[in-house]
Amino acid sequence: MTIDVLRPPALDRDGTLAPHRFLDTYHREFIEHHRVTGRLNQEQLQALDDDPHFYLEFFAQQLAAACRAWNPEQAVVLTLTLCDVIDTPIVRFDHRWWPHPGQTMATMVRTGAMVAHHNERWRADWNTLAVVCESWHPEEAFAVLGAVTRHRVVARDRVTALQAVGLLP
């Protein structure tokens, strides 16, 4: 896995590397679902089959691609809002999320926009955030869900935690 020396380390409260619980738990099911949809090419599938740890690098690449969709001027506000609204369903995550997790996230964002305290917290453009979520390919949205989950265990202020897990530059 590539290490970005400019990114703060994603350490938990014990000072150890924050785990990738979401990706560790669901990557196999996600990959198997998309093996038959054609979303993943043969080269990606072969690398994922050959190396049991390659999924971390693969989803790090997908996360970087997804984050390029952020408008740099709005990235912090949109990311903070996304993390407030998306309560990553570790226990409830199931096959309904596999086809288009970005669309499911966009629905959650639009629902969150109707809740006053969320809508006023960061002054985000909720429609922009929903459109960005919908624009992600399934593997990118899945990587974002993994990072949203992981940032919650990083022992840093919110923005630094988001940087540490790769959601912000």
C-alpha cells in the first residue's frame, strides 16, 4: 500500500493505526457482486484474487478518484456534512447497497437536508453533495463509505481525521 508522507497518520485513541473495519468486513461481498456486473475489469479482479491484501490499495485508489469530484472550495464543508448524514450501516449493510452505493448515499443526503440541525450545521449545498454522491462509480462510493467509517475512530480533530483517512487533501 502506498503511504502518503504528507497525510497525517490515521491513528486511533491507543496510538495504533485505525482499522479498516468496514472494508475488512464487506470487501469480499462487494467484489463478488461486481465481478458479474462488469464494473471491475479483469486486471483488477486478478490483482484482487492474487493478493488478499490488495483490496486496501484498490479502495485507496478508488477513494482518491472519488475525492477528485469535490470542488476544492467546498470540500471541507461537503465532507463534514457527508460524515454527519451518513451513518455507515456496519451492521445493517447488505446487498441493497451493492449495485449503487452512491445513489443510496445521495438519498440519505437529501433526507438529511430536511432535518433542520443537519441543514444548518456546516451550511453545505445539499444538492451539490447529493449530485457528487450520485456521480461516484460503485467502487468509489464504497471506498468513501469505508473512509467515513474509519474517520470516526481516528483520534484527531474532525478535519485532520478526514485528511488522515483520505477524504480530504
